[in-house]
Amino acid sequence: MTAAERLDLTFAALADPTRRAILARLAKGSASVQELAEPFDMSQPAISKHLKVLERAGLVSVDIDAQRRPRRLEPKPLEEAVDWIERYREIWEQNYQRLDALLAELQAKPAKRKRTRK
Amino acid sequence: MPKPLEVTLPSDREVRVVRSFDAPRQLVWDAHTRPELVTKWMLGPPGWTMPVCEMDVRVGGAYRWRWKSQDDGKEFGFYGTFTEVNEPNKIVFEEHYDPGDVGGPITSEPAIITNEYAESKGVTTLTVSMLFASKEARDGAVGSGMTDGMELGYARLDDMFKA
């Protein structure tokens, strides 16, 4: 899978309030499917479906050796998503810093601008 | 002196970006509406150029922006029409994504972009509000263009932490 495909999976997995709530719960510690289903008005199969999406995106892993098969949060895809966002923030910051320089340059030549306007 | 970029989420489909500039409002307006000035700064990351920047700044007038990668020659852009022009205070336009050969999803409904310029003591504060047709449209835009990614990314991040 390419980095871009992984990001697509991460963002798609995050684009659902139930899945974000599951991640928020797992951020406090591992939990079984049953424990995850409790706070939601949802069946365990419905929760399992959401967990599959999160597992495919690598955001959640299963401890298959433990009896209750607890789910655990995997932070790496989230870190990659944050890195990606930070890169784009830098791009806009680069744009705006260029604009700062352009505005300073335009203000340094006010005489010429005024003459051409009058 | 560079000012920090502020990003907030007024609503589910909206992203707002605020940035101040040490320049009078008219100048900041000019830098956003005159193609010969826009192409000097709205370039994105190193290695990209802006070969197409056409702007007919009046209500109903069209604009077209296109960026090109110097590495592989790939292009993408945005286009649309201006729906409100109130120089030098406020400009509103519809924004369609043009995937070119960079790719990314095409959403039929454009985003509505509002730029507002407020001046106080020689400092102009620019507020950019981006309103998307749907949550899906916003999600689609996240995976696509180069320039919108930051705001949208932050929207996602805030969403995530709201959960």
C-alpha cells in the first residue's frame, strides 16, 4: 500500500462519529467488542463492522491470544495523518510568507504607485 | 513579521482561516485579485509553478487557476465564478476542483469561498471561510488538491478530537 492509500484509509476510517468515539474510548485503554458496544445504541455485529474498518486502516489491532480479544489503539496511522496535515499547513504558511514579502515590496515603492494612479 | 495562521470550525461543513498582514487592506485585496500579483505568491510548495491565473473580478466573472509540478509536469487547479465583489472588503466565489492529471475526486457541488478583509492601524486581517456542500464534499477535498489540504486536514483533526 502506498502512503497516499494509507492516508485515504485513515481519513475514511475517521469520517464517522461512531468510529471516532471508538478510537477515543480505546485511547483510554484496550476494550472488548462487548465493552465497546455498551455506550452505543448498537448491536455487537454493527460495532464489529466499524472495528473492521478501523482494523483495515491499521488504527486498531486485536489481541487474538487473550480470551476476550481486546482491541487496542494503534497510533502510527494517526501520526502519519498529523504529519500530512502539518506538511500542508507549511505550504499555506509558505504562501502567506511570500505574500508578506510581496506586500512589503509593494509598500517600499509607494511613490511609483501614486504617480501611476494620479 | 509573519503572523500565526488561525484555523477554526464554525460548523460541520465550514472551515475558517484567519491571517494578518502588515499592509493596508487595498494592497492585500490587490494581491488576491490581480493575476500578476497572485502568481507571485500563491504557488504552494517548492517545485510548483502557476502557469494559469485568469481572473475576471466582477459579479458573474470567471476565474481559473492551475498549478504545474516542475518534477513530473502534472497539473491541477480550481475554477469558478465570483458571486459577490465588494472591493476592498469582501469577495465571494464558487470553487470547483479541476483534478487535471494529479487526480482526486470531482464533486459536482462547488465549495463557497468567502474572503473578508478588515483593516486596523495599518494591519489587515484576512478571514477565509470555506463552505462545503456536504461532509462528503469536504472529505473528498481532503484527499485531493495541494492547497486546500491544510485547512481541511485541521478540520479532520478537530473532528477527530471532538469524538
